[in-house]
Amino acid sequence: MPNVRAAQPVDLEEWIRLRLALWPDELEEHRAAAERFFAGDRHEPAEVLLAMDEKGHAIGFAELSIRNIVDSCAVGRVAYLEGWYVEPAVRRQGVGAALIAAAERWGIEQGCTEFGSDSLIDNEVSQRAHRALGFEETGRVVNFRKDLPSR
């Protein structure tokens, strides 16, 4: 079982490496977000959990926030899984489950009674992982946007 712990400033590069694996664009945005987090701006994410292997290398992460509005949730304070990633070589070995269990404990410590998440509509791997860990699908959405003309 991996060791799951809160991210620390010494983990900056490892966390950025894992973020890039999940969200492969915007290296500078990842660095800026991580630096803001460690500087004390903990709005989003509010917490970052890292799964560490036996050698002390980060092999997965969960980024968490508290949201006041979450589709299909009944309360106004919901622990939310903003990002969740496990390195492919160690998937299906309990790393993701350990991260989610730690995330649930964090949510309870924050006074939350519900835990929300989302997945891209075509990411079947993520959807299966969510379901395997007790999440229930509550709906599907296709988002739209449109540029407005300048004034």
C-alpha cells in the first residue's frame, strides 16, 4: 500500500510532473498554481495529497477543494475531487483507492458530508475507477461556449 500524505514544498517538482501527466499543457500555469498553493493560497486546490512509493517517489495525486454548489449534491459544502492521477505503471494496485480514502478523510475533517467529482464524458477509464470506489454517476453534460463580440 502506498503512503499517502499532504504535499509539502519539497514535493513541488514531483507534483508538477504528475500534473503535467494528467493535464499535459500549460507547464507555467502548473508551476504558478503549485507555487501559489505552497505560498498559502489554498482556495483551489485547498489540499493536495500525494501517494508515495517505497522509495519516496510520488506515484499519484489528488487535488481537493470545497465547493458550495455541486450538481446532484444536497448540501452547500461539498468536498470535491478536482484532479486525480495515478501513474500507469502502478494502476490497479490500490494507489487510486488509497488516494480516495485519504481524500474522503480530509473531506470529513472539513465538515463535509458529500464528496463530488467529475470526468470527461469520453474518459471511460476514469468513470470505471470512480464507480469502483463507490461514486455514483448522477448525470452527463455537454458544455458549450461562444465568444461575444467586443464592444
